[in-house]
Amino acid sequence: MLRARSLRTRLVALTLVLLAAAAIVIGLVTALAVRHSLISRLDADLAAISNGPGRNRPPPDVLGDGPPGGGPPDLITVSVIDGQVTDARVRTRGGSDRALPPTDVPPMLALPPGARPMTLDLPTLGQYRVVATTRLDGSVQITGLPEAQLSQTVTNLVTTELLVAAITLAVAGVIGAVLVRRELEPLERVATTARRVTALPLDRGDVELADRVPDADPATEVGQVGAALNHMLDHVGAALEARQDSEMQLRQFVADASHELRTPLAAIRGYAELTRRGPLSDDAAHALSRISSQAERMTTLVEDLLLLARLDAGRPLERTDVDLTRLVLDAVSDAHAVGPDHRWQLNLPDEPVTVTGDPSRLTQVLINLLANARTHTPPGTDVTVTLAAAAGTARVGVVDAGPGIPSDLLPHVFERFARGSTSRSRQDGSTGLGLAIVSAVVAAHGGDVSVTSRPGHTEFAVRLPMEPVPVHS
């Protein structure tokens, strides 16, 4: 919306600038043309006075109404014989004469006889249009008419043009703003649709991409943009549906395969255990031991895959009050028994912290986080587990002082089959599903999990709502 307003403002401003420039050009040309016309008429009047039969008296139509209060006289006549001024007078409309002020005479004497009329700025009388002509007796007569009325006419014209231009620009601005707003409304609808689509979680799940630009008229440029966006959304929607179908097929396959593998794996482990009860050579006993170990590892992998598949399918979890403090105590106690070579520390609040959720799945979250800290840190590493509650949220933190997570792996630690480097792991590594299960279970409880890491400090933080959250089916 802000960008649409900005575009609308720029368009209106650009239109007003162009109109103002056109008004200035038209006004300037008109003022110059009118002044030129008035100057030409004034020059014609000077020619009529200077060359007429009665050179000392202007024709009646030349002397217009002078300004009130005895302003500048209408006619100046100066006679020059052999370079000497013999007569210099001013004649008003009423026919009275008086002497020309001495300070105004020198500028007039500089006029060359026979030259075109020119404008002089006389010190006392102001601007006059003046011409010098030679008489038959060889004397020179200088005649001048005032430009005050001409200048006043041009000033009035410019003032009128400025007033009309200002009113025109104001009206044009209002009309232009209304028209531009109406023309840009389809573009605002395009932007609104794009914002709604941007807010959709398109990266996962079954997405219903139903938003479209309404009234996308392909006959207009903006309508073509809207139609192109609708076409793109159709294409994206089809791609999302195909992606969702593919994911669902893959999840169903993983769930079915995991379910079917549980039985043969259990049989393998059973037969291996049964065989080990009889007399065996050392090589056979070692082989059966490896078979049992790998069968157990594969069973764990299958169980993890099956759990993730069920979480992806939105299987509802158990919802009951869970004493998170008790779960943390039990998980740390178990971790200490499994990994006595680590230094385990607890930081618990004075009051029990209770959340609503599935106790077995939350226990698995804690076990996976502690197993991750134990597996990927050397013996003797400090591992601290903290629990706190604030603002309706329970926070569980698992901090280790190990070598840290490589920066290139850090953004992917919660992805499936993400494995740490051998420098961080002191064993053969893990299945790469433990942290993925943590993320999926926490998300199913309406919480979130994050990780920060640097050498000597790695912290996994789990945040869970203490109030029940809606169950997503």
C-alpha cells in the first residue's frame, strides 16, 4: 500500500510539473508576444508623430489615458541644432507643456538620427520609447513616448496568467489524483494478493493456494500484470499439489516400510540370540554379536523413521499434564548412568514446571538431546541441563562445553540424516534422526527448538507452551 501511494504521488507530481512547465512556457511566450506587439505599436505611433505634418503635436489616438495623479507625460520632444538643444519639453494629455528635466536630456542626445526606436531609462521620467529623426532644415528632433502603460499591460497579463495557472494546477492536481488512484486500484489489488500469498507457509504441508487477483483485465497494462500473477499462482499451486502428493507417497512408503521391517528385524535378533546360547566358536560368536548389534541399530532406525512418518501424518499425541521437572531429573540420571565419563550438572527451578503433552515423546526429546551431547563431545566434558518457566513458556536448555558444531552444519542439524563430522563425534556417528525427532516432537507440541554453537559452548534450547495448544489433524 505504501508503494502504491508513493507511485500515485509521483505520477501526480510529475503531471503537475509538466503542466507547470507548459504553463510557464506558454505564459512566457504570450508575454513576449504581447510586449513585442505593444512595442511595435508604440514604434508606429512614434513614426506617426515624428514624420507627420504636425511634428510637435501627436495625433489624438496616440495619447491614451495617462496614469492618475499627474504621472509620466505622454510625449517628449527635443530639438537639436548643430549639437545644441534648442527646445526640450514634455507635453501632457491636457496639452500643457513644461520643460524636460535637465538630467533626462543627455541620454537622449546619444541617440543616432535615423536609427530604430529604442528604450531609454530616463533618470526622472522612467522608461520611454525614443527615436531621433533629421528634419529638412538639418536639425534633429528627438521624440519619446512612455512605456509605463505598456509595462503595466504586460504586468497585468503575467499576473493573470500566473493566477489562472495556479488555479489550473490545483484543479488538475485534484482531478489527476482521483484518476491516478482509480487507475492504480488494480495494481493495489495485485500487491494485496501477492502479500497474502507471501504470508502462506508454502514450504511444508498441504497448501491451499486459492488467492487470485480479482478483475484482471488483460486489455490494460496493470490487468496484464494481474493476469500474469494469476497464471504464475496457478502454476505454483499445481507444483505445490504435485509436491504434496509426492511427499505423501514418500511418507506412506517410509511408514509402510518401517512397519514391515519391524517383524523381520525382530526375527533376526531372536534367532541370533537363540543361536548364541549354544556352543559356538569365537568367530561365530563374534559374528552373531555383530549381527545382534546391527539388528538393534537397524531396529532403532526403523522405529525412528516410523515415528517421524507418524508425526508427519499428523497423528495426534497424548495430551496430559506432564511434570517436566521430573522428566529432566530422570533423563539426566539415565544419561549419567550411560555416560559416567561426562560431568552432568542440573539447574532446576524451586517450583515444579508442568506442561501439557505426551510424556513418552517429551522423554524422548530429552534423551535425544542428552545422547547428542554425550555422543559428540569427548570424555570429561561438562554438560549442563537447565529448566525455567516464564510468561507461560517452559524452557529446557542443554549446554555442553565440547568442540562445537561446524558452521556449515549448524543450519542443518535438525534435518533428517544430518550427521556431525568425525572430529566432533568420538564414535561412529548416529543415524542422523535424533535431532529431527526432537524438532518434530517439539513442533507437534506447539513449541520450537533452536541451537547456538561456538567452540566450547553449544546450547540446544527447547521452548514449550505451558497451556494446551490446539491439536492439528
